Amino acid sequence: MRDFNETNITQAVIERFANTPDPRLKQLVTRLVAHLHDYLREVEPSFPEWLAAIQFLTRAGQISNETRQEFILLSDTLGVSMLVDAINHRMPAGATETTVLGPFHVAGAPLVESGADISFGAVGEPLYIEGRVTSNTGAPLPGAMIDIWHSDQDGFYDVQRPELDHPAARARILAGADGRFEVRTIMPAAYPIPHDGPVGEMLQATKRHPWRPAHVHFMIAQPGYETLVTHLFASDSDYLDSDAVFGVKNTLIRDFIRRDAGPLPDGTMVPGPWRHLQFEFGLKPGS
């Protein structure tokens, strides 16, 4: 076929993929071509605009490295990450809703005993977390592995602090016989996603902010169930209605209850106010 124009070129490109042996790959590339061409016909970009788009993607690749993935940030801020998450996690009744993993999870965090202090010296308002892991029908799941991580009081994760030579506000813990677990830590803070690159330029140009509300991350694994990746958001945090990565869900907004000075649930004395978070996590049956 010759003489391509804005009407016939889409089908011609799709036909070039006719011999793709993997049917799923064929579907992915041909539908991408169809939707991308439709988008271009709709917005009719100028040559300078198309070049700007190519340069934007080039800069996103150039700034990415082993500790920063600008394309994940782009996916997050365009709502794509949460859309993919929603498509892949249609949850039954009783199962906790999911949200994005985020860029700050670290495999192999310290394994601690129930009730341990996982702040590992980070300074902040004390937070006591009590949780329980069950199936979506409410049966306790003893031995479930719970990964917990969150920012410090300044909004930084331990991996963002080069002066630290140890984990902080990060640990793994096994659920007890009744599915329960508890840890001591500190209150997280709201923080901005990295915005010193092309994604930040996009946010600035469109008058969007880069902030995320205060939250604690959880990843919970148990054989026979889908691994749960979620956050619990502090109900008194800013940005709950404008999370830069669209991760907030009403069922995940919780009261981090403010308590007066005195003993924590495990009897530890604290000299000032502290926060108390309680939540039951329901897992979806799966492989």
C-alpha cells in the first residue's frame, strides 16, 4: 500500500503487525496504534508540539536511574498507575482496597517481633499501630508477612537520607496466631513526589501541586491469597482530595487517634501525646 494519508495510515500500520506470533502482544500494539492515531487526529499537534513531546520523553529517560524512575512518576501523575491497579484488583466484599506501591519500597526490610519499635531512631510524634490480617470472610491469617514503611516527620523516607546507614520507619513483621500484629513508630508527614524533572515541569505548567497526604504503606503476603499493596491515610492530613498520584480511597482514610501522654497499649510510657492507628486488613483469595 502506498499514498498514506491521515485517513488510511492507521489501518496500514495495524496490518504491518498481522504476523505477530503472540496474540496478546498483537492486541497491545495494534490497539495502541489505533488509539494513538485517533488522539493525534483529534488534537492535531503542530511540529513544534510533537517535538516538545519527544523531548519531554527523552528527558524522562535521561533523568531515570536505579533509584529514580521518571516514567513511573509520569504514570502516577497521569492516573495511569491507579487505573492499572484498579483493573487488576477488582476486590470482593471484605477485601481491603489496594493502591499504588510507590517508589520507596525496599525488599528485605528488617524482620521484627510484634510490638517492636520500627522507627529505629527516627524522631517524631509516637505512633502505635495495631492491625489484624484476615481473609475477606474474616478468618484470621496467622503467619502473614507484613511489610510496613512510611516517611518521617519531615516527609522523607530513609532511602532519601544519604546520611542514614540503617533502615528507619521500615520493617517486616509476621502476624500472630490470631492474625494480629503491632508496632511502634512515628507519625508520617505529607510530602511532595520528586518534582525537579520533566514530570515536575508538567505539574508546574498545568498548575498542579506534587504533594501526597500523610500515609503508612502496607504490603501483606500470605500463601493462597493475592498480595495486598495498600496505604492507610491520616484523616487529618492535607491533600486527601488532591493526591498527586490519585491514590486515596475513602475506605483507606483512617483516624490516627491522638492520645494524651501516658502508657501505650504495650505499657511503654511516653512523655507527650501520641497517635493510635487500628485496622483490619482483608485479603482476596488467589494464587
